[in-house]
Amino acid sequence: MICPSYPDPQYLIISSDVPALLYYSHLPAMFVSLLIGFFVFFKNRHSLVSKILLAISITFSLWTFINLITWTNNNSEIIMFVWSFFGILYSILCLLSLYFVYVFIEKNDLVFWKKLIMGASLLPVIFLAPTKYNIEIFESSVFCGITNEGVYYANYYYGIGLLSFLWILFILITRYRKAEREMKKQIMFLGIGIELFLFSFFITGYISSLLIGNSYNLEFYGLFGMTFFMAMLAYLIVKFEVFSIKLIGAQALVITLVILIGSQFFFIRSFTNQILTGITLTLIIVFGWFLIISVKKEIKQKEELEIANQEITERKDQLQKMADSLAVANDKLRQLDQAKNDFVSMASHQLRRSPTVIKGFISMMIEGSYGEITQEVKEVLEKVYKSNEVQIIFVEDLLNISRLESGSLKFEFAKAKIEELCQDTINDLTLKAKENGLYLDYIKPKNPLPELIMDKGKIREVISNLVDNAVKYTKKGGVTLSVELCDKKQEKCLQKEHIRITVSDTGIGVPAEEMPHLFSKFSRGKDTTRLNANGTGLGLYVVKMMTEGNGGNVWIESAGKDQGSQFIIELPLEQSEETMAKYG
């Protein structure tokens, strides 16, 4: 039956004979809910809470759409058909809201038996929808619509709404007390949004249909609750990135403006107003687009900076852990090194005792203290004596290295004349050089040299070691020892006012590739074993350590194999505070 008092609607819901508030309350709420629902769903399709929110949006939109049909249509059969779905959609909407809140807060699905109870509660609403318990009286000639709903039927589905409202309130309160600070804020905003929506939706529907005699105009105001609920969800997305979505405030603002302005077309009748609304909508879309792009760029830069800062922090933490590990490893290495030095020192002391005793007895045997010996035995004893001397020197070098590396070897700095040390060395080794058929010359400085602050004993050992080595590794020719005052004006001198001591020989020389390693511990040249098989490889290392302990430098110069060598020592006239503090 067609109601004669109402004009035919356009597109099923467009009519000029209805209040403008009908469209203001229905269309924006419907579009906003669908927009948010589909947006969240497509951003996170596999999330259960996203699926439930989409179901809420679709259910609410269907309820809103059929409500528009009942207000704008004049066909009683269409009205009666869609009216039977009100209770079903209302109940589903309330139960979905309860389901949504539970999953959102608990991060888990409902157990099966609870979902079974919720599904069973819908059965009476579904099966009684097409019966007289839903629609008792339909008077098309008077009202062109429903004049009396079934009280028990309506009370039942409104009861579902009330129970859902109270159950949601209970969940919100209990979980809010236990939640952390950040989650409390989310629960608060979600609770305000959904409870206000359900309350307004329930109270306006219940009052208009059952309490004040089917005055359905009140329902218009209840639908604004959905818009508020969606606004709360948008805020949660922007502020807390719920549903794992990053939505900026500019997007939400532009989308809201487009929906609100676009909805004007459904009830504006003036062509001029439609043109103005269209221009406004176009400008909002264009400028909103540029606004969103600029804000997205800014956010992207901020996120990149945050990622960079996070990476820097992680790298810093890694470096700190590595530094801590290295510190522990270094400490262990120092302990091991100290243990090694202690062992070497102890072992060297023990090793030195026996060769020293042997040296004394062999010397006495050679001198005849235990009776006459044959020449053959004497020659053997002299060889043993020389080998024993090498052993004593080796042990002494080990002791010196151990003390130097552990820092226990102290230098006794005092003023001394370097010429006297050089002369003593020449006097001690001249006989040995002659026995090897070599000359040993000493080039004295032209003018008296200033006294040096040095450890006299250790520098004497250094000079003696270098001259002795030169004699050992020279087959013919000889060795020259010279000393001079080194001035910065001379190109060959490295530093101002140093004493330079040079030990030159005509021996086997040193290839260029061996020079960098010559002063290393246990390092020996390839050709040295031919002339001195008893070398230990420690002598030059001790020379270097003792020279540096006196604030000096030592190095070698050689033109190559069989071209002779020059060992050069430079010693400062005055010791620096750093050297005195470290070695004194």
C-alpha cells in the first residue's frame, strides 16, 4: 500500500518532506563509521579487533540506512519489511560492541562458551522478528507507519543493549585498575566513546519507542554518539597508534571535513548553495591533500631521526659493551703478563745462580787453582767458559726485560760524562777485537761534552752491547765508536742539544726489510747465525728499552748486505719530567 500523504522518495532515502536534522544525524555518522571501519580493516586485515570494528560499522550503517527508509518511504510493505530488522541489528550492534571492548583490552578472543551464549541470546530476536510480537499494529491510513511495537519484543532487545552496556562498564573499570599508565589512557578514551554511543543509542531508542508514545524524532540525537565514538577511535589511532596504524591528525581532520561538507548535498535544495558547497569541498580536498603531504614528510623525517637516534644509541651500547669486554680482557692480559714477568724473574734468578757458580769454578780450574791441567783440557774449559758467559748474558737480559716490562726496573738518574763510558767500553773490548783481527777505534769529541743526566750503568751496558755486537758480526775491517754534541742545525740530528753516539762497523750489514724488526724481542738477522750461533735475539731489544728509559732514541742505518752498519744513539742533556716520573 502507498501512503497518499507522503511524496515518493528519490533513491529510496531522499525526500524533501522530512526534517533536515534527519540527514545531519544519519549520514555523517554512517559515513564516518564506514570510513573508520574499512580504514582500520584494510590497514590490519588479520587483526580480530579490526574485523569486529568493521562489523560494528557495517551493522550500524545498515541500521541507519533502514531507519532512513522508514522516515522517507511511503510504501507500507517496504516499511514493514525493513522494520523487522531493527531489533536484530540493534542486538547485534550491542553484542559486537561488547565483543570489541573485550578483545581490544584483553588482546585475546572470547572463549567459545561465552560466544555461544551471545549467539543464543540473538535467537529470540531473529525468530520473533516477522511475528506480531515485533509489530502489533500497523495503521497506514493514519500514520503510514508503525503505531505500536511489541512491548516484550522491544524490551528484550533493549535488555540486551542494557546488559551489554553494563558488562562493558564492568570490564572497563576492572581492567583500568590493573592497567599501566599508557593503557589506562587508552581504556579511558575507548570507554568514554563507546559507552556514550551505547547510552545515547539505547536511551533515545527506548524512550522514543516505549515511554513517550512512539515519538521517534528523539532518535536523531542518539546517532551523534557514533560520531563521537569514531572521534575517540581516531584520537586513539593518532595518539597511541592502536590497531598498529600510524594516522596523522591532519588526515583525520581533512577526512572529517570532507565527510561533513559532502553530506550537505543530500539535503541542500538550492542550486546556488550546491555550487558553493561543491567549490568549498574541492578547495578542502586540494588544500587538505597538500597539507597531508607536507605533514607526512615532516613525520617521515622525524621517524628517520628517531631511527637514527635509536641506531646511535644501540651502537653506543654495543661499543660500551665492547669497551667493557676489552677492559676485562685487558685486565686479564695484565694479570697474565704480570704472572709471566714474575715467573721469568723468578726463573732467571734461579738460572743465574748455577752459571755464576760454574763460571767461578771453571775460572779457578783454568788458573790452576785445582792443580796443573793439560793444554787440551784448558782449551775445552775455555770453550765451556765462553758458552757459560753467553748463558749468563742471556739470563741477565731476561731479567732486565722482565723488570722493564713490569716497571720494577728503576733508573738511577745522575750527572755523568759520556766520554768516560765510551772510553771504558773501548778498554774492555780492545783485546777481543784484536783477537778477531779487527781494529777498534774511538773518535773523541773535539771539545769537552756537557754532563748528561742519565743512568750511568745502563747506558754503559747499551754502548758495550752495541760495540760487542759490532765486533761479533764483522769478519774483516773493524769498528769505530764516536760521540759528539748533536745540534738541530745539523741535518743528521733529530732533536736539539742531544749527545749522539755512533757505533760503525764494516760487517755483514742489514737488509732494508730486516731493519724494522731488528729491535724486536727475539729478532735476529738472517746472516747473523753464520758468525754467532749463540745469539739470543734479546740484546738489541734490551738496548732499545734501556735507551728509551733514559729518554733517548736508537736506530740502525745500513746500505745493505755486506755494506756495514751504523747503530746510532741520541741522549738528551736533560731528562723530561715524564721520563723521570715513569722510570725514575
